[in-house]
Amino acid sequence: MVNLGLSRVDDAVAARHPGLGEFAACQSGAFLKGVLACAGGTAAALGLQTLFARTARAPFRWRVLAAMVAGSLASYWVTRVESQKCSDLWLFLETGRLPKDRGAGEGPQDSGAQPGVG
């Protein structure tokens, strides 16, 4: 049995997927970055609201709520981006190829010829 975080993975599964440890480390880092983004985003939003408290006269509990929502959104975004990087890493480790770019907007290459001419 191979330890992977708090759970154990069978040796046969670990042998079939040699990049499992790297993927788990990547996901762990992604979740840690998300937690830090939540704390940092909440603190930054609350700090900005306190700095501009003269213009926004909302009760403190509503400012805290808004800061928590901002921190949660920041956490979601950071975790989503970092988890996508981990998924790309997993695909690379399993297949040896990089995944195709998503949404790059690249169409077929133009050969330089104009349509309808020639």
C-alpha cells in the first residue's frame, strides 16, 4: 500500500499511474493556495472597506459579509485555475502529451490564398 495524503492506494494502482504522487502534491498545493486566497481576499476586502468607510456607511456585519463573499470568490477562482493546471499535469504524466489549448481561438491556418480567386 502506498500512502497518498490520508488515504492508502493499492500498489497495483500506484504502479499503473506513476504520476499519482505528483498529481496529489499539485492538488494539495492548489487547495492550500485556495485557502490562502480566501483569507487574503477577505482581509483585503475588509481592509479596503474600512479604509473607505466614510463613503460606504453600511453596518459592520454587512461589510464583513461582503468581505467574506469576496474572499470566497477569490478562493474559488484561484482553486479552479490551479486545479486545471494539476489536471493538465495529470494528462501530461499519463499520456506524455500536453493538452490542447482551451479557447485559444486558433482556426485552420490560412495558406495565403484568397477564397474565390484563382
